[in-house]
Amino acid sequence: MEFSKKMEEPSWRFDEVVNMLKGKRIEQAKRIVQTFPITEGAEHTLNELKHRGYFIGVFTTAPEFVVDVLAEKLPIDIECGTILETKGKVFTGKIIEQVDRYTKAKYLEQVMAENDIARNNVVVVGDSILDVPMGERAGLFIAFNPKDRYIIESADRVFVKKDLRFLLNVLK
């Protein structure tokens, strides 16, 4: 399937993915996403952070259904992703609400205000320039396997690792 192969590529234009989804059933797209590997150590790390009392959010520019699949596997308290239009459980090829780097930051600020979370209690883990505005609002901004130099320059700490469990030592 073209969509499955395209989603496996390391970089893709969002409009290409939206166009490929046109006419596809939501469940079909979710089944494909369910086959993607989750970052090593993510399940253990997030479960442990949840046990320690952390509030866990995922804010992404990816389609919301992708985050929904993650939320079925991981202890995610709140999520934000680009909302795609559907009719009869089929994607129309249109975007209802696109999440970009600034939307993610605005949403983070909203969650912080609604839950009375102080900046120094916010940790942002990101991998691209799209995470920098959120990182600027956090007490600690960690670049995890950064994709570009700009995030490296903006982050408080940089980790090039394959396993997310390093976070457990950072967030003692």
C-alpha cells in the first residue's frame, strides 16, 4: 500500500500524507500506524514517570489518529495532533485544524494554565525545530535524537540515544 510505504519514510510532506489518506478508512490508517515501532524504552519510561506523578502530554504536528494509536499503548494524559476531516469514517483529504510549532506551544501554555503547572515543572522532549517554541516555555528542554542544529542550539540538554529510558536518570 502506498500510504504504508510513505509513512515509513523518514521525511514526508504533510500534504502528501493527507492526500494519500483521501478515501481511506480511519481504521485502515490506524492499523498501519499500529505496525510502526515505538521508541525503545518509551513504554517503560512513561509508565515509570506516570508512577512518579508526571502528567504526560504528546503534542505533535502529525495527524491526531497517530497520537490516538500511541495513547492506546502508552499512559498519555493529554494529546494534540492535526485534525483531519472525515465523512463516514473515511478521510476526505481536507484538514480541519493543522497543528504547527506555534499551535503546539500555545496548547502547552493552555494545559499549563488549566492545570496550574509552573514553567519550572515542565519538561519538553523534542527532536526537531517544530519543538523549539514549546521548549522555550519549559523549565527543561531536552533534544532527543535531534534532527537539526537549531534544536541542538535551543535545548538545555541534548541526548543522542536509541532508548528513552535515559530520561529516568535525568528526571530523578
